[in-house]
Amino acid sequence: MDLTDAPPCTGGGDCPHAVEPGAPVPLCRRHLELAADWWRDAERGGAGIGVEDALPTPCPACGARLGVRWPSAWLCAVCEWRQGDVPDGELAPPRVDVVYYLRFRDRIKIGTTGNPRQRLAAIWHDELLALERGDRAVERARHEQFAAQRHGRTEWFTADGELLAHVRALAEGQPDPWSLHARWRSEAVARRV
């Protein structure tokens, strides 16, 4: 039923119907029913509120592909970056110190850096096994923890069962150490904002 003195519906297009009396939002009865149907579908896990799905494009902050769809916007499921927001190009990238574990043949190097891509490019290695968030204090603790496997006073260690178990525990559930590093960086960006 249309009321001639009621405001027009804002449900989209040129809806000719009047706003439903007492409606919490300025919609006609038809558009209110469509919204209610959408909400019921969302509550059942359909397309709608709080549903995890692939992001339309990778997250610009951390590179993740998984997002959560909300009525207002997509959010990255990893770092909660709002899809469409652009990182401030004037800010320097945040420093995230990491302890890295590199394998070269039967040895593992345990070192630390704030710029792992640059540092690892300068070290001959076969594989990046894992990254652990931490600075020199964490690196020293790991050197002490695995002192029995250490080659002299270097940062290279024999890849024995104990050290490999530690590396596996760090990498568990995160097969790509770079994804983990990207998440740490995006979390650091989020804390700055």
C-alpha cells in the first residue's frame, strides 16, 4: 500500500513505492522483505554477514587471499585490513625483527635481521625453513638452546633431530614463512595507524 504523503523508498533505482510506516530504515515493504531474506540467508551461512571467502584482490597489506565479507566492506581475514584502503605511501615500512632458520646441506643457520629478504639474498643457502618473530635476544637464546650442535663460534648448527623438531614446530600450520612475515608486517602497520 502506497501512502501519497510518505517519502519515496531508497531501496534502489526508481522504486515507486513509499517507505513502510514505522520501518527502521527508509524502505518500502518489498525492499524490507528483500533485506530480511538476505539477513536470514546470511544467518544460515549464505552470502552475507561475516562469511569467509576469497578476497576480490589480494590484501595490499599482507598479501593474504582470504577475507571476511561484511555489509560495509571486505576485511582481510589475516590482518583485518579493510579492502579498498590504501597503505600510506609516505610511511616507511615497519621494522619487524625475525630470527631465521636457513638450511644449507646438513647445516642450519640461525640468525636475525629486520630485513629478511635483503639479508637472505646475501647468504648462500638451499632453503628458508622458518621465521620466528624476535630480535638479538631471541637469537642468543636459540644459540644457547642449540649450543651442542653449534659449529665453533659461527651461526651454523648441525641439523639434528632436536633442532629440526624446533624448526618443524615453528613452521607448523604455516608452510610459507614469507606469508607469516607479511602478516607480522601488516599487524605492525595496523598498530601504527
